[in-house]
Amino acid sequence: MFLSFLYLVYVLLAVAVALRIFSRRSSRGTALAWLLLVILVPAIGALGYLLIGERRLGRTWMQRAIKLQPQIIRWARAIPSTDVVAPSTLSSSAESISRLAAGLAGLPLMAGHRLRLLVDSESIMRTLIADIHTARHSVHLEFYIWHPGGFVDDLVTALVEAAGRGVSCRALMDSLGSRAFFRSESVGRLRAAGVEVIEILPVNALRALFVRLDLRDHRKIAVIDRGVAYTGSMNIADPRFFKQDAGVGEWVDAMVRIEGPAAWALEAVSLSLTALQTGGDFAPPEPPILSLTDNSRVQIFPSGPHGSTRHIEALLLTAIYSARREIVLTTPYFVPSETMLTALRSAAIRGVSVILIVPEKVDSRLVRYASDAYNDDMLAAGINILHFHDGLLHTKSMVIDEQITIFGTVNLDLRSFELNFEVSLIAYDQRFSSEVRDLQRHYESRSFALELEQWRTRPRWRRLLENAIQVMSPLL
């Protein structure tokens, strides 16, 4: 009798979750992964689906998003025409990318920028601190991880001093990513000095009943005086102190320093998330009057879980299909969708040189196994896979034909496509693309290439494990 009761509960639980899954528009892979998990381990699967199965930002957030949308549209339409460039001035491949980006994110192609690539954590942080020291009006920072120690303490001091001389300072921090920082004395120092500290997507047991807790603010944005900005892969964390017990070495990052009107656009993107979190109005300051420092053309592309489609994936797919000679990608986490895998394999088969550089070691064993499951198919198609062996390569970059670069916070995995707030810089600039490509070549020199025949000699148990975890990859 008891076994019959358990079987009935099992069936009812599986049917209930299945009906819930079918009532929503999920990707086929995600839906099948959840169904498989519920069938194999019903209690864990049902609980997992309840907590993280749907992109629930919560009723309050969604009401704020609905209210905010027309404000953002009005702001985007009011961007000064002197800063906007027609996509038709680009090459045909770049034009299609730019038009898609504008259609999906609503932000136009902009000109009048100077781009500077910063390729190591020490120089990135020292340059950012120097800009904060010269700030006269405002400092706006938004980073997924803030972690105390090392040069981060110097950044905190620079913010305290800036606030002390009357500069408006704001710091956005993801609740989960920056949990160690929230427990440190640095938060108290910042708030006591007048720095506005905003906790994004707070994590607590009560919220788990109403929102999905693993939706995260993964962006990295710094804006000084509305005219200078930074974005890229680096968090506010000193790699000499951060996650030293993970066994992956120091994190290797890169950022771009932007001078020009896109800095103001980046700040507005960040202020829209501020309004979502706090419930305040979206009120970006007036655009600064800037002299053209250079003529690099760029586009800011925000993405996040509040959208109904994978905007960033659509952008990356368009870029891949536009390539004629070469695609080079760097990412710490590579767990692609089937559509992205097809796009990369198709590019290689039609003669495009496709190079994927990933770290040899990552801080998630499950992600490593899921990523490795794709290696056989990619190598067989002619894709070059390189394993970086000198730390955890964290730079997220895509260079197309050494002409177009997509650079920012997006990993090539479903989490970045569906669950995280992300931001990307699209640079239609040959000089900057060449600089990023040179950085990628530097990474190549510190990597070793996978060979198909050697890869196929790995143990059978390893292949079974990779494929099993890959099936569940939509849930990672």
C-alpha cells in the first residue's frame, strides 16, 4: 500500500511539473532536461524547478519593467543626432549586425570614440583608480563581483576620497556575487562617505518563494563624468586574492576604456537597472558635450532575463554567419546552444577559420564536462580548440574577420543567454579589432591545441559522463 502511494505521488508530481513546463514557452533542450530530472529524481527535480525552473523576476520587478520601458524608449530616441551614425555607412556584414542590434536593444550606432584595450588586471585597476581621482562630477560603477583585498581596497579609498570632494558616487553590486564584500568593512566605509551602494537582486529565503534566485547581474560597467567608461570581463577583485583555493590559477581578464558618447549610454543602461531595483524613475543626466576624440564607431548592447528571447544569442549568431575569413572566440565557459554549435560548425565547413580559446581549468567541474562533450563534433568539423594553461582565462571576446569585435561580459553558455543581465560593446573598428586579435594571439601562445585523434582516446567512462552532463547543460 505504501509503495502504491509513493508511486501515485511520483506520477502526480511528474505530471504536475510536466504540465507547468508545457504551459510556458521554453526551449526544447531546457524543457527536456527538466522533464528528465523530474523523472529520474522527482522530489529534487520538482523542488529544483520550483526554485530555478522559470525566469521569474517577480511581480514587482515586472511591473517596474513595464513602467520603465516607455521611458527608456523616449531616452533612446532622444540621443543627440550628432552622436548617431547610419548603419549604411558600414560594410554589408557590419550593417546587418548593427541593424539587428538596434532592433533588439534599441540603441543606435554611435561615432566619435577612442577605444583603449587594457589587458591585465593591475593596469586595468590602476587606470580606473586614476580616472576616479580626476572625477569632477560623477562616478558610476556596476560589477557582478566586488571582493575585498589587494588593489580593491585602493579603489574603495579612491571612491571615499571622490565622495569627500563632492563627486556623486554610486556602486551597484550583485547580491550573490558580492556576498563577501557585503560582509566586509568596506561597505560601511563607502556608505559612511556618502557613496550610494545598491544591492542588486537580493538573495534571501523569502524571495525564493517568488523569484528565481540564480538570475544575476553579471555586468561590468564603470563610468566617470559621463564621458569615460569601462566594460569587459574583469570584476572588482584582485586575482592575487580572489578564489585562490579553486585550483585554477589567477583569473585573466581584459577591459576596454571608452572615451565618447557611448560612455553616457553605458551609464544610462546601468541606471535603468538601478530604477528596476529601487523602484525610482529612470532619469539619466543630460549627455555631456564632448569633442570627438577619435572616430571609432560602436554600439552598446544590453541583454537580460526580462526579455522574451535570447537577444544576445541572436546577435552572436548573426556575427558568426557574417564571417568570411576568420572567427576567434575566447570564453571561460563554453556550453553552447545547438543553434550556436551549428553556426560554428557550418562556418568551419564553409572554409572560415574558427578558433575557440577556453581555459584548461575552470571553477566548475560540471561545466568542464558539459563543455568537453562538444569537442568531438567541433574538432571533426575543423574548429581549432585551444586550452589556455596559464590561469582561468576570463576574457569574453569575439573577433570577426579582424574587422568587428563583440567584447564584454557574455559567456558562451545558456546562463549568459537567458539568465544574466549582461552588456556587450560592438566595435566596428579595424584598429581595435586588430588589437583584440593580437591579445587573442597572445592567449594562443599560452595554450595547447586539442587533436581529434588524441581526444578520441579518452576513457569511455569520461565520454559517458560528458554526454550525460551535456544533456543537463540547460540547467547548469
